[in-house]
Amino acid sequence: MSSSDCHFPCNCSSRFPQIEDMRLHVTLLAVAVSCLLAQTTWAAADNFEDNDFAEFEDFDDDEFVVGNAAGGAANQQQQQQQQQEGAPAVNTPEDDGNDFAEIDGNDEDEAVVEDEENEFEHFQDEEEFEGFAGTAAEQDEIKLSDAKKTEPKLTMAKVPMHFRTHWDSYWMEMLMLAGLLAYFANYLFGNKKNSSLASLWLSTHKSLLEDNFVLVGDDGKKETEGSTLSFIKESESVYTLWCSGRTCCEGMLVELKMIKRQDLVSLIAGIMKPVQDQLHIKVEMSQDAMDNFVFCVATRKQAAKMFKEMNDLNKFCTLVNKADEKYNCPGYSLLSEIAEASSSLLDSRLVAALNKFSHLIEYIHVSDQYSGPIQQEDPNTLKQPEVKRILHCGFNMPAKLDMEEMKPLLVLVLYLMERVRRFRLSKEGKAKSDKNRARVEEEFMKNTHAARAEAAAQRREEKRKAEKEKVLANEDPEKQRRWEEKERKRLEKKRPKMKQLSIKAL
């Protein structure tokens, strides 16, 4: 409103000086506020450019507190105490849940990020959600139950207690140790027992052997080396003694075959099938010391066994019927080739010895065709086995091991050597003996005829091959032509001759 329009004839500015002052103050205030706002805006723009996370710094500190502060402080004190005691720090379930906990280096107080579980606090409303584990204790129980279901079941092995308090747990090992100790103890005892028996027999018969043989106990050593009279130990249960230096024989071999006392298993087997210590004496007769005949007297069981196993008895001898009644030797069987030889050898002295020592005498075998046990027939064998003239006797040792009781048996062997040397066959007996040997040889020749023919053909072929190589090595063509002509004629002779028939034309 202008002064012209004013109905009052007065000056307005003079009348309202306060209004003018108010306007001035408002204008100054507005300018000051504008300057302050501009400065504030400029500072905020600078801070926004330097800090990309400035927008997150406007939150209040109360929103970063997690869980129970007292619980966190307690856990912190517990960890510090464990570190002081040297124990490793253990994470509690509450520490595992603080995934967003942050520490401000500028502030002394520790800031804690809001726990994730707080985001799902609305699920803890029991009225809206049933069966939900709201508290941390319930969640831990669920986790433990799940872990128990998934963990494998572990079974602890039953470890026995110390063996000194529980010997019954090692009964198998104790039995094995006891068995080993018993076996080794029996080995030492049995070995010593057999050795003492051999020494006892030799000491008992030493004088008799030295009276009949020049050399007793030849062990292959020279006299200068100190050869002693003793058995040769072939094994723990076999001992041998060689004697030589007597007329009508090449030598005599004494062999002691005793029970295997060093072997516990053999002893146990001997309880079910008893065996005895045995003495075998084999005398090799000279070529002109005896005639050609084969003779054997033995117990029934031993005679049947020897007839099946021995080559000379099987080919030359026959079993004499009722020999025990005929020759008055009950309990014995007779295998004989020539009857007069059996009658001559079974004299009164031998029959008396068979009756007196029937429990000790096992067999007496005299043969000029001794070649050992029967060998398996080989078609490539072109020669008969080598034969020897022998006197072979087998005796059982007494149960009480009385070596004086066996001394008459060695005397009997020496008597038989002289008896065989003095015996001579008649003409009929010699003819029969020669006939039997010719028969055996003829059988052998028939069995080996094919093998001998093949061997002869092979020898001829090798001879011709050597002759051909010799002719070809010679550079003379005339000799080569003559040899080829000779071979052609030989081959023509081998060809079969064919008859030629002439047909006349009608």
C-alpha cells in the first residue's frame, strides 16, 4: 500500500520502525543459513567420495550388540584364563553364531554384529510355529541327536590283561613249547641210546670179528691217520661196519637198523605198529666160492614179501609146500630153486638154530643171481642187471638188548659161509641150474628184442652216415661214383621183388 492510498496523513516508515528492523534481521538470518547449508553440503560430498561405506555408518551403536553382553564377557574371560594356563582355546557355540562381529580399532569398546538368529526371532512365537527349536539349548539338543544318529558305532576290542595274571590265555603257546621241548629232549636221548647200542654190539663181537677177518671197521682212512675200530654212522638210526680179509668172500657188511628213537613221531607210530631193532649181515662171496643156486628160508610173512620184491627169488625160486614139516622148521617158509641145495643147507645145525632162535632169525638168503629189488621194466634196457653171489642174513635184536644172546647168530653166519663154500651141485643139479638161467636170459632177450633191433638199426645208420661224410669230404669223383653205385644196389636189394606176368595176344 502506497502513501497515496493511505487514508492516514502520516509517514509509515516513521510510524513502524520495528517492522523495518525485523525484516533486516530475517534477511541476515536467511543469508547465514544459506551459507551454512552450502558449507555442510560441500563437506558431505567430500566424505561421500572418500568413504564408500559411509551410508552404513549412520546406524546406531545399539543395533550392533549381539546376544547377552554378560555371556560374551564371560566367554572372553574364560578364553583369557585358558590362554594363561597354556590350554588351547575352545570355541563355544555362542562364538560360532557371531558371524558379523566387528572390532573398531579406534574405539576401546568392542562392537558386536547382530546375530543371524535374531533375524528369525519371529519364528520363536509358539502360537504361530509349533515344534520349532527357538532357544539355543533346544537347537544344541537337536544337533547332538542328529550327530548321534549319523556317527558310526564304535566297538572296542577286548584286549586280554597281562599274561602274568592270566596264563590260561596262552595255553596253545604253552602246548607248542612243551611239544618242542619234548621233541628235542627225545632227539638227544634217542640219538644217545642208538649210539650206545651200536657201541655195545661192537664191543661184544669185537674179538670174534678180529679172529675171522684181517680188517675190521674200515672207514676209508689210512693206518697212518689213526683208523679206529668203530661203526660208520649213516644216519641217527643206521650204523654200518665193513670187514674184509677172509677166504671165500670179498668182504662182509654189518648193518644195524635200529628204531628211530630220535624221532618222536616214529615212536608214537611204533606204539600202533611195533617194530624191532634189526641186524643185517651181507657177505659177498667170491666167484668160484659157490655153485649156481638160489635159496631162502624166512618167516612166512617175510618170505611172501621177499618173493614179491626180490628179483632173483621171483624168477628162479618156487615156494616149497609144507616145508616146516619136511625140514622140521615150524614157522618158516622155504623158497628154493634146486631141492638138493635146500636139503644140503638145512642140516641139523641150521635147523637147531632156527628152532632155538626163532624169535631172532628173520631170513637167510643165499643166491648167485642177486641183483636187489625188482626194477621197473625199461624197454631201452639192453643188458641184464649186474648180479652178485651173496649170503644175506637178517636178525631181530632181543627185546632186552642182550648182545650176548646175539653172539651165536654171528657164529651161524660164519658157519654158513663155510657150508656154502664146500657145497657142490650134482650133474643133474647143474644142468637144471643152467637151464633155468638160459630160460631167464631168453625171456629177457624176447622182451628187449624190439629195443635191440632198433638200437642195431640206429648204429648201422650212424655208420653209413659217417661213411658218406668221409666220401663226400674226399675230392676224388671216381670214389664218390663207386659209393653211389654201391648205395643204389643196396637199396634195390631192399625192394620187394615183383613177379611179371606175360599175356599172350589171341
